Amino acid sequence: MAQILKGKEVAEALVETMKKDLEALKAGGLAPTLGIIRLGERDDDLSYERGVKKRCDSAGIAVRQYVLPADASQAQLLDVVREVNNDRGLHGVLLFRPLPRHIDDAVIRGALLPEKDIDGITDGSLAGVFANISLGFPPCTAEACMAILAHYGIDPAGKRVTVVGRSLVIGRPLAMMLMHKNATVTIAHTKTRDLPSVTREAEIVVAAAGVPEIAGAEYFREGQVVIDVGIHVKEDGSLCGDVKFSEAEPLVKAITPVPGGVGTVTTCVILRHLIEAARKAAV
Amino acid sequence: MAQILKGKEVAEALVETMKKDLEALKAGGLAPTLGIIRLGERDDDLSYERGVKKRCDSAGIAVRQYVLPADASQAQLLDVVREVNNDRGLHGVLLFRPLPRHIDDAVIRGALLPEKDIDGITDGSLAGVFANISLGFPPCTAEACMAILAHYGIDPAGKRVTVVGRSLVIGRPLAMMLMHKNATVTIAHTKTRDLPSVTREAEIVVAAAGVPEIAGAEYFREGQVVIDVGIHVKEDGSLCGDVKFSEAEPLVKAITPVPGGVGTVTTCVILRHLIEAARKAAV
């Protein structure tokens, strides 16, 4: 029986710390405020937005929404980005992506100030996580994984870690963050040969492939810690991760559930970044 | 007996291609020009500068030197960086580092335009190599390693690669470049446990630890390709790499010598970047 690394516990601990930070900021006359920029009405975006707003409401954080039609022009979107950049009362920005095809993602990302980029999408934030310098913010999901390891006292230092997936929103930045914590990291991906042998040699496995239940029993061995970043809707409407939980759980030492694992922590990290951004802006 | 991956062959091939590119640019009225910014008279800097100037002279590339005293102020250095940024007749810049302690490296790097950063030191270049987007340039030594592999027909795709060393000038960017070419990359470093076992499991080993002859026979096995990035002066005045060549060479399939390996290719890469920068500036 593996230890279940529940996101809820981690999120609650983060919320406790945030409450104190927030009170301290408000006592100093500063009200951290989040901006959400959305184009159109995609279901994914709306559901994510609801989750973020709910958390902000319960934490007492103000949210300003900037909603444009799905066919808004690049110039219109740029105007909004510039507006939030210049608004000193707005501390962090969530920009929902992917953007429609008629808009150049690189131009929009390039326009956003790294210090307001609490979701880690700008080149500045990428350089920050790569170079391990204080510039922008790392992607929230990557940081959520780090927060889970930290909460449960799992120190990556000196450990072999295999990260499956090399995306810019999770695999690559998380590999860097684990390396900055002195893990020996291997980045596996679609072109990796004999993937199960590469995950089996690791002490910590992060599954961020974006493929439902790709990792079955053959990927794991006893003693491992498994962080499952995937979240997918199955045909019967239930949710699953990148890992076949029923096969991995009996083998490994500890594993995050889906749902109730990484995803539960991610929205907390956004708020933590917002509070950090507000604090830095106040200095 | 291992195949010796000689840098000279690679450099000669690169120079041939560059000659054609340079002729084409000059025929169009464009004369690629390199700027070198140096503070003080450190032996390392002077010797590197001589090497670069020699290559530029023989290729017919103009060099402009900006030499400041070792105790120049940060403001003075910033003025020089702004001057080269604004000079449309100057296409790429080499800024010798480490800078003296009284100067904030991040401020200077932040001031240089990524499109003139042919040595890959700006945050823009770091984001470029991390995200695999066209922004700035990768560090020259990292690209020299890739050029050696390409020249000798060694395709990293699908191969296990261990990079020993995680510095921002070589280990980390090279790991990303190998990953972009579909290698399965492990980044090892000073906190890695049982380093010899981590290098033995790889098909390509890159030694970029910066420690003289750290990697002896126990680090290698037959069939491997070894790229030795280190270059160190021994007590007797001779040069050596990070690898104990006499122990590794009889075991492995192919290996770069020191001297005559990676270092020989690096200055060529600088010029290739300069020509690329000039071409992009002309568009």
C-alpha cells in the first residue's frame, strides 16, 4: 500500500501561510489584485476561471476580468496587456491560452511584464527558471509538484528523478527546478527508447506526458515516489492521470492521486505568486 | 582504439561554409563586424581575444575593440554596451567575463540586445535555448559540441546522453540542445550520487564538470561517444580535459582530444553566430 500524497493537505498548508502573508500586506494598505485575460468562452477556460475566482474569493483577493470576444484582434489584446502592465493596482496576470490562431502567441507573451507573469509564460520567466534567478515566476503546475514534495518531506537532493514529458508548461521547467534542488534529472519524452526502463531507474518519477494512463506496472518498482501531473476525462466521465493508478499504487512507496493531487495544489500556487508579486511591487 | 573526433576537421568544414555565406553578404554590401568588450588585461581574456582576432582576420571579418580599465565603473561599461547596441554597423558582441566584482553582471547582461549576443549570455538567449525558439544565440561551446556530433554523423535522437556539469555556459544549455534533438538527457553534477554509473549508462557522455581528469576508466564502457569540454593546464604546462584520455580512449568508440577537440571548434561558432546576426540584421 503506497502513501497517498493528497493535494488537499498541501493546499491547506499553503493557504494557511498565504492568509498570514495576505493579512500582513493588507495591514500595510496593499490589496493584492489578480487580472484574468480571456478571449472567447471556451469550456476549459471557464472552468479554470471559476476555480481561480472561488479561491480568490475565499482568500479575500480581488479579481479583475478582461474578457474579449474570440475574434478580437492582436492589437486589441495587446492594448489590454499594456493596460494591465501599466496598472500599478494590478499585481499579477493570468492569460488563458492557447490563444486563437490569428494571434501571435510570442508577441503577446513578449508584451507582458515578467514581474506580473504569475503563470510563468514570458521569456523572462523561462530564463528565470532555467538560470535559477529571480525573474518572473515558474509555471504554477511545476511549482505545485515541488510544493507536494516539500510538504511530504521528500528531498530531491542527490536522488535520481525521471521527468516524463518536456513541455514548456511542466516537464522542462520542473526538470530545472528539481535540478536546482540537486536532483539528478533525466528528461524522457516521446522519442525516448524503452521508457519503462528509464522510469524504473528513478527514485522519483514525474508523469507529465499528457497521455491518459500511459504508465502501467512495467514503469514502476518498489520504493519509488510518483507524481502524476496528467488529468484526463475518460469515456465514462471519470478522471484519470498519466499513470495507471491501480497498477502503480500497489508497487510504489508514495503516489499522488488523480483527481485530488497536483491539480488541487496548482490554483494555490497562482495565489502564492500573486501575493509574492504584490509584495515585490510594494518594495 | 577509439575514433578521435578532431576539432580541426569540424572547424575546417565550418569555415568553408562560412566563407560562402560571408561572400554572399559582402556581395550584398554588408560587412559583418564583431565587437569585443574587455575590462583590464587578464591573461585568459587576452589569449582568447588573440584566438578570435586571428580567426576574424583570416576570414576577413572586421573587429572593433572596446577596452576599459579593470576599475571602470558600471556606468562606463553600460555606456559601451548601449553604444554597441545602437551601432547598426556592429552585428555581434563578445563581452569577456567574469566581470570585476564591483560590476553587477545581471545588469550588464540585461542591457545587451539578444540579437547581438553571439556568445549566449543574455536572459533572452537563455530563454531561446531553453524554449527552443529563435531568440539570441546559444553559448558557443555548447554549439561547438553539437557541431562535432553533427560533423561526425552522430545523431543524438533516441540516445541516452549524460551531461556532467550544469553550468549556464555549457552543461545546462547543451542538455537542452541535445534534448531538442530528441536525446534522452540526464544532467549530472556535483551532488549526483555514484556518478560513474550515471555516465556508464549513457551512449554519449559529455564531460563539462570543469575538473581536471575527473573521469577515469570507471566512468566509461565500450561503444560510447565521449565529448570532453574541459581544458586545464597541468603542473608540467601540458593541457588536459575533464576525462583521463589514456584510460577512456582504449574503452570507448569515439572521443574528442584535449587540446584539439571542442575548443578548436568554439571560435568558429562565434563567427558563425556573427554572420547569422549580420544576416538577420540586414533583413
